[in-house]
Amino acid sequence: MRSRAPLCFPCALLGGCATSPSIGVLGAFFPDWLFCIVGAIFATTLVHTGLRTAGLLARPLGRFTLPLAYSALTIVLALTSWLIFFQN
């Protein structure tokens, strides 16, 4: 009796070919994560502006604190927006 294991692996890989993760804009297709990153950068800029306007960034923090915090905030916002808007 032959093993069917070699047939199972290629079949498992074909499950990801259902749809293309892209959005058509004026005839060109862009990946959906690109829109999420642009939106997250815009939202992070709004958060930074709000914190600066409120006076919460007046005291000095560590040298790497703000870049690390804003990078993490951008990643969280991008992944959250991708889950909310593009997961069917």
C-alpha cells in the first residue's frame, strides 16, 4: 500500500490561492497592506500632534523612547486596520 502523505502537502499549499489581496485603484492593483500602512502613519501623526498640543511631550524622555513608541504604535494601527477592513 502506497503512502498518501506526498499528496497532502501540495494540497495544503493550494488553500491560500482563493483570492488576491489587492485593491483596484484607477485600473492599477495595489496590495491592501499598503493602504493600512499609509493610514497608520497618518493616524500616528495625528496622535503625535494631539500629544504635543496637549503638552504631554514637554518633558524629555529617553533618546530612543519616542521613535520606538511611534514605530510600535504604527505597527499596531496598521495590523488592526488590516484585520478590521480587509479580513473577509
